[in-house]
Amino acid sequence: MATQTASADNQGIRQHIPLLIVLMLGLFIAILNQTLLAVAMPHMMTEFGVGAATIQWLTTGYMLVNGVLIPLSAYLIERFGSRALFLVAMCSFTLGTLICGVATNFSVMLTGRLIQAVGGGILQPLVMTLILYIFPPEIRGKGMGIFGLAMMFAPAVGPTLSGWMIQNYSWRAMFYAMVPLGVMVILIALFTLRNLTTPKKIKLDVYGTLFSLVGVSFLLYGVSEAGKNGWTDPIVLTTVIIGIIGIIAFIIQQLSSSNPMLDFRVFKYDMFSLTNVISAILMVIMFAGMFLLPIYLQTLRGFTPYEAGLLMLPGALVMLVMSPISGILFDKVGPRPLALIGLIITAVTTYQFTRLNIHTSYEHILALYMVRSFGMSILMMPIMTAGMNQLPKHLNSHGTAMSNTLRQVAGSIGTSLVTTIYTSRTTFHAAGMSDQMVTSDPNFMQSFQSFVQSIAQAGHMTLDQARQYAMSVLAGQTQLHANVLGINDAFYWATAFCIAGILLSLFLRDVRKDKVHTAEITKKEVLPLPAATQHTRVGTDYS
């Protein structure tokens, strides 16, 4: 019987293969485009004549539009259906990409990015909802493994691809290359995509939309600025507080609504709640590596963007291979073994990154990053799938919207947290090293005078010139070592998050077994009664 059910499920999946290809292509280019931009920003600053604070709005603006649209995605899917929504999202993303490619100034570039973000904010929760609809819980790991191909592989391969494009062509080539891909996906979707659910004429929750917009956008903006300006900055504090108040008002309003836009009752399901906490922790861990390693490789070690991106490519290929395999393994063994193995591997490799120094070899970092990518690849999708499996079908769109919103917020908070730890600990270590270099210390002064003498002789300088040069060299070396130690400390915190994830993963269970157990109990309860008992019941009923 189980074999027949699995065969029927696989037969049903085969008819959706064209749909899955279209969905994954659309999602892949949307996520890829977001990661391509980081390497191109210095070149855009030069071409548009803007500073770092201004150019960051290309990322911040995209993130804010994404963050506002994701909580609305459950309503949009129910109201307009998957076909119309996917086509609108892809058209918006492709149009925005074209505008970015031809932009002549920063204002036009930002407009293109915001239009892109409309498509990007809809695509991820939409695709995830459709995969949950297509794949039943028994083989959902396979479906989420396919989803993970785009979600994990695109960000990993993005830095390598963008570095290669900028080195050989122009940053505009990144956008021009996306336009024909977007058009191709739109044309295929027109002929192959159909609604999996019937659109319903439901009213927009105006108050819920307003509270969601204010809460999510202000919170995301506040935590993104905290990484640069610190958590005590007045603007950061104000926007974070407004964001939290908006989100609390949104939660209260949604819980009291008979037809909520985003149903917070999904948190009644214990595994859904637990897996979302673990997913948030994983986002912090993942962003720690994505943020810190490029700084170490490019800023501190002097590698080119292409070389830094190339180091991450093998890890991306590991994720490409392992994502569907981890989905198949999930269907066989459930979430807990994969989560524990993956998090232990991630914890060990993250701890190894706390031992970086200015002489750590490129090959050693590459090997560590590959093994770390392997650990992340076997747990990311299984964790998400384990929680979504517990939700009834009518809550799938709300569950995906909630999970994606939480990941978006966790990613922003994670980046800001890692930035804060890195900068504060760098300042701490720099001050500590400077305190050791005092003129009252005879050992230091003896070493310093010898250093000045050697510079004067080698460079044919006066002692004053050599002393000034020696002080600048020492200051540079101090700052370099302090930065490396700051990165090490940030990875210590990431390791602590890994350990927290391991402890939480001990409480994971496979909810599919819950459903089987419930079905068996139900089956026993409806078994026909013995004949004697039936006669007694009949007699009693008619008396």
C-alpha cells in the first residue's frame, strides 16, 4: 500500500516538472541578482559619484521592499492565484533589472532596484508555497531540497560570478545578462504555469497592512543601520522602537481578526515554532561567514574580489550537490539526525575560523569553507521542511510568509550583530595593543629604536623621517592584527549560536510519525463494533 502511495505521489510530481523548472529558474535569478550587487558597489560609487552611505540604499531599499511584501504574500497568493502573481513578480523583476542596466545616475539605479524588489519579495514565499502544495509530507524533503538549490546555491555562487564579470566586463553586464533570462522565464510561464488553487475575492486588511508595513520596514531599517552606526545611535533606537511597536500592534490586530492577513496561529504548532527559532539561529551563523570572510580576504589579506569569490565557489558546488540529497535523506531519516550532524560540522568549522591570522593559507580557508558549506547544506532545508510538515494545507501560505519574514529579520539582525561584535572587539584589541607600546617600557623602546635604525639605514632617511615611518608601520600592523582578532571574536559568538542550535535540535521530531500515529488511532476508533454490541445499540436507539 505504501509503495502504491509513493508511486502515485511520484506520478503526480512528474506532471509538475515543467512548473518546477520555471519556478526554480525564476527564483534562482532573483536571488542571484541580489548577491551579485555587493562586489559591484565600489564601481557604482565611482561611476555615479556617490558615497558609501548613499550606495548602501541599493541594498537597504531592496531589503525594505522585500520585508514589507513578504508578510503580504499569503494574502496575495489567496487573492490573485499563483499564475498571475508569478507573472507579475517576474515582469517586475525583469523590468527593474533592465532599468538598473541602463541607469545613467543613482536615482534611476535606485528606482530599478525598488522595482526589482517587488518581484523578489513575492517570488520566494510564492515558490515555497507552491512546492509545499505539489509535494505531500511523505516526500516533501525532496521538494524542499529542490527549493534549496536556488536558495542556497545562488548566494554562494554570486560573489564568484560577479567578481569574474567585473574583472572581464562591466558591472552593467550583470544586469544585461539577467534580462533575457527573465524574459525566457516569463514566456515559458505563460504557456506552462496554471493556478494550483482557485483565487478568492478576499478583502485587503487595511489596518493589518499598515501595521505590518510600519513594523517590518522600521525594524529592518533600524537593525541594518545599527551595524554601521551602533545600537545607541538615536535614529537606530527610534526606528527599532517604532518597528517593535508596529509589529506588536500587527500581532494583536491579526490575532483578533476573523480572517487574518498573516495567521499567527501557526505558532500553535510546536515543531513549526521550534524550527523557526533554529532557522533564525542558522541565518545568523550563515551571515557571519558571508560578512566576515570577504572582509578578511579582501581588506586584510589583499585578495581580489574574484579571488575571494573563487574561494567560495567549491562550497557553492557542495551545496548544489547536497541540497537535493539532504531532501531525500530527510524523507528517509527525519530532521533530528541531519540537524545534529549538520550543526556539529558547522560548529567545529566555525570554531576553526576563530583561529585565523594574517598568515593563514588560502587553501586552509578554502577547505574549511567547503566543509562548513557541507554542514549547512544538510540541515538548512530539512529544518524548514520539518516545521512546514506540521501545518495543515490551508496554513501553508501563512507558514511560508511567516518563515520568510522571520528569516529576513534574522538575517538583518544577524548581520548587524556580527558587525557590532567585530567593530567593538577590533577597537578593544587595538586599544590593548596601543597600551603595550609605551615609552616607559624599556623593552618596547629598545625594539622600537632598533627598528628605526634599520629603516634609516635601509631607506637612507634621517632619524626623524625613519621614526615617523616606523610609527605609521606599527599603527598599520596594530590595526591589522586588531581586525583579525575582532573577526576571530565574532566567529566565537557564531560558534556559541551553533551550540545553541545543537541543543534545540535535540527536541526535534518527525511530525509525519505523529500523523501516522493519529491515523492509526482514528482507524481503530471507527472499526465496526461486534454484532452483539450493534444489536444492543440498535435496540437502545429505537426504544
